[in-house]
Amino acid sequence: MWDSKNMMCAADPRHGRYLTASAMFRGKMSTKEVDEHMINVQNKNSSYFVEWIPNNVKSSVCDIPPRGLSMASTFIGNSTSIQEMFRRV
């Protein structure tokens, strides 16, 4: 979900920092497990998140999976790495 191959434009998130991020999960999963995973990702990659915006990563869980899938997720992030793309334009 956090991989640059999943981005909608050619901007490498390793060349910037996340100001905010949100992850929406659909399917049967524990909200506790989701929260723990999101905290672990944020702690493990703390250099990629700004420290001056507290609680800048949010998540939500919906019990109903998309049709034909057991679970899915959507990630939305606001990263300074987007400036890479605008420099090329």
C-alpha cells in the first residue's frame, strides 16, 4: 500500500515526507490489528513523516468487503515528494 508502484503519478515517496495520510480498509479485520499496524509503519518509517503535525495518520475499517474480494484497502497521502513531478512539467 505504501509502495511507490501504487502511486497515481511518478513521484517517489522516499524523496519527500508525508504531511498527512489516511488508509481505509474494507473486509473482516480487527480494528485493533489495523491500528497497531499503522502505528508500526509510522514508527518504523518515522523519517518519512513530519513531526510537527501530531496524529497525522488516520485509518478506518468497514466490515463489508468489496464484491468479489475478501478485503481491500485504499491509501491517500499528502507528500512533499509531489514536487518532483512538478519540476519535470
